[in-house]
Amino acid sequence: MSADMTPAISVRNLSVRYRETEALNGVGFDLPEHALAAIIGPNGAGKSTLLKAMLGFIPAVSGEVRFFGQPLAAARREIAYVPQRAEIDWDFPIDVLQTVLLGRLAHLPFWRRPGKAERKLALDALEAVGMQAFVDRPIRALSGGQQQRVFLARALVQEARLYLFDEPFAGVDATTEQAIAQVFRQLRDEGATVVSVHHDLSTVDEYFDHAILLKRELIACGPLAQAFTPASIQRAYGGRLAALHGMAEGHG
Ligand code: ADP
Ligand code: MG
């Protein structure tokens, strides 16, 4: 990266503890703008914690995080975040269109309610994710994949410069997975930076161009050819991946 290019995300020495668990230890990396990056690592590696700590939802023991060269407070409105499905209250009595419109609130002055322009944006976003036929449905009545698409639409209307997703592909059908991957590419092509926690190593090459490998500590960050290598995957997953792929037979 040349010196005049400010990274989309710059993390230095980020450490997070939950009582007795050290979730992140001295994590640091720079992610260039316009990257489409997968955060990869085994269960409990601190992937969700990294996103939450970067966004200030949980306190860090140490560390500095900058977005586009600015502290979080100055960049917050340029960032869209979609948490893991399990962390969203799906019983909230709200329909699909309202859910998507919520994504636009940060752009409106507090006295203004969403109007025609916001509605148009929301409907366009729902069309982009193939959910235009579900506008009036309660969010809780949708399937997991449909809910995930609605939250993708909600992120889209934010017209953010940086999108952060936590396992958006978990529990969705193949069609939804393709739709989400397509939206990621489109966002990147339109100039945004996209970062997504991803658990399926077999689709990293197809869906992403950068990888951030994590196992409490940073293992690698960079373009796939540099960061998503057998050596770094081995360091992140160790014997568990070898066992999964039946490579552990030699007891090496
Ligand atoms: P990942 O998303 O990579 O699976 P997490 O960031 O969710 O990992 O968790 C990292 C570690 O921190 C795990 O050991 C997990 O059990 C622990 N942890 C996560 N959230 C909490 C919490 N709220 N309280 C205590 N420990 C937590
Ligand atoms: Mg997680």
C-alpha cells in the first residue's frame, strides 16, 4: 500500500478480555479501502469480538482503531454493521419495510420521519436482495435466509463507506448465499469496503479478495494470495482443520 492511501480500517494493538477469557491479544492490521475481506478463524477465535470492539460495543483493554484515518466517533455514520443472526431480536413487532427504513435513520434529522425518498431507497434495496414481494410481512414471519436478506437491505440503505457483517451466510439457502455474495461484489465495485466474518473456507476464493485470519492474535491480513495461504490456514486451525480434511493420518 502506498503511503498516501489511508486504510479503511487501521487496528493497532487491540486486546479484549471477558473476565477470565482473553478474546483478542494485540491484534493489529491495516485493511485498504475497496477491499472485500473475509474474517476467518476457528470458533472462539475472536471474530465477533473484533467487530464489536472496533465499533465500541465492548470495551478494549488496549488498542487503537481508525476508520478512514478517523476515530470511530467521526466515522460512525459511514459504517454499516449487521450482527450475527442470533444477536437480533426477531420477535420485535416490525415489518420488512420498517426494518429497512431503520437503516436510514442516521441520515435523517431527528424531527423528520422517513418519507417518499427513503421509501424509494428501501424498496430499491429490497429489490436488490430479491425481497420486494415481502414488504408488509412481519420480520418474525420470515425464514432465516429471508431475514438475512432484509438485514442486508437495511445495511444497503445506509449507503455506507464500510460494511461489517458477522456470518451473514450462516443458515441461509444456496440462493440467498449467491444473492448476498453478489451484493458484496456490487458494493465493492461501487467503491465501498466490505468485511464479513466467514466460516466456509471453500468459498473464500470465490466471494472475497482479502482475508483477515484470526486466532486470538492476528495470523495474517492481506490480499488472498498473501494471507489465505495453507501455512496461515494451518496456523489458524491447526490440527482441527487437518482432521476435518482427513490430512491428519500421518500423525506428523
Ligand atoms: P468467534 O466469533 O470467533 O467465534 P467470539 O468473538 O464470539 O469468537 O468469542 C471469543 C472468545 O470470547 C470465546 O472464547 C468466547 O467464548 C468468549 N466470549 C465471547 N463473548 C463473551 C461474553 N459476552 N462473555 C464472556 N466470554 C465471551
Ligand atoms: Mg462469532
